[in-house]
Amino acid sequence: MIPRSQSSSHQNYLFSSRYTDRRPREMEHSIPGKAPIAGYVDPSIPNPNGPNDAPIIIYGYTPHLALSALALALYLLLLLLHIYRLATTRLYIFSALLLTTIVFELVGYVFRLRSSPPPVGDPYSVINFVVSYFFIVVAPVFLSAGIYTTLTSLIALLGEGVSPLGLKRRSIIAVFVMADVFSTIVQVAGAALIGVSESHRKDPSTANWILLAGLAVQVLSFLLFLFLLFMFISRAGKATMSTGQGGMMRYTAAVVVSSLLVYLRTCFRLAETAQGVGGFASSHEAFFGALEFAPVVLAVGILGWWHPGRLVGRIRR
């Protein structure tokens, strides 16, 4: 921290880069006529103070170039893999959902890359934050929908008798997709309001509660899906033995692992948001890398390698 006696000789937007409790410390020197702002500013990166810049870095840290570059490289490889799977399996709906997931992730990480330190990006940009957050948050919705369709495809192959709770396949997709769409709209609205609040030096607590509500709905919805998925597995075990389709269990395992990865990511988002803006989890990029980026890219990779279209094609032949 800079001593108060020296604060007047520094930029008005200087904050403490350390966090205590759940909130960052107030800045040492407030702007006349403006409310003091709590938030993170990287002391090594001057704020350009452009029309689209917030007085703080809304991420809670300065996004590293390396993580965004790694994400872009991996998702480009996965894009090629899933295009190949589409061409060879022709499982159109599932492939379209996974390709949409990848495209959204690519757009999100392009804007996250634009939030890295100069000369590449501007970490203070509200637009970069909102667009990056929107696409990275929305992308797993299409991934989840792909997982839902995979479960219903497995039910179709084994017969309606293995369907959990006797639910119709269309009902499973409709209920969970609607829940994901609703929760994602709420999350994006909350994130956008956080960005607006921070840029206008207002308390983002209300916006954070909106974001938290959307995440809570998503966590509960996916937990219910996992319950149905494990019910299906308990019934499918006997069915695969009786039909001689033992290889199906590998693809079922891929769906289970991918589902658990998506659920891990969603639980992290809920815990992160529950701490509030500037909380410990949201102010350390390592958590984002390990519990947002890694689970999603692994799930997309697993479903690319053990693509359900390979199983469907094998059974058809």
C-alpha cells in the first residue's frame, strides 16, 4: 500500500492489489464527487480511462495471456476433431451442439485474450469482460444439451424400458434444456449488471444476487439430471448384457465423466459467486483455469474421442 502522504502524487484510480476477507480494500484516494471504489487495479498497468473502461479490473485479477492462448489452441484442435466426427458419423444434432459449444468458447477466449495486459489487450475494458463472460458461460449450455441428447439416444438404442422414471425422451430434453436456458439468461443478466455497476461506481451486490440465483437453478437442475443418469445406468447394465452391446458401457462412462465435469464447473461458479464480487475464488485466476476452463475442455475432448456417433454407427452395421 502507498502511504497516505504520497497518495496525492499518484493516479486517482490506484487500489490495493491485495484482498482481505471477501472484499478488496477501498482505494486510498477518492475522486472528488465520486464514491470510493473497492476493487482490483494492477499497479503495473495504467488504466487507459477510455469510454468503455471501468475504474477497476472487473475480473478481480489481470487475465494471463498464456491461459487464453492455451484455450484457443485446444479448442481449435477440438473443433477439427468434432468436424471430423460429424463427417464420419453424421450424428447431426449432437455434433451441432458440441460444435456450437466450441465456437462459443473460442469467441469467449478471444475476448478474454483481449483482456490480457498491453500491448495485446486492455484488462479494464467492460466490453471485453461482458462478451467474454457471456460466451464462456453460455457455451456449456450447448454442451449440456449434447449430453442430454446422448442419454436419450442411449435410451432409444436399449429400449424405453431403461428410461429413468419411465420418462419420455423428448420430455428429458425439453425440461433440462428449458432449465438451462432460463438459468443462463439470469446469469448473463447478472454478469452484465455487475459490469455496469462497477463501471458506474455502484454497489454490485444486487446484480451478484441475480447471478447467484441463476447458478443455483442450474446446479439443482443438473443435479436432478445426474440422478436420472445414474438411474439409467443401473437399468442399462442388465440391458446391455442381454443384448450383447457391452461396448456401450464405454460410451456411457464417457457421458458420466463429462457430466460430472460439467457439474464440477457449475458448482465452482456457484461457490465463486456466493463469495461475492471480489471474493477469494473470483480474485485468483488459478481457480478459473482449474475449475472453469479445464472441466469444459476435458468434457468436450472426451465426447469427441468417445463420440456417441461411433456407437450408433457400430450398432447400425
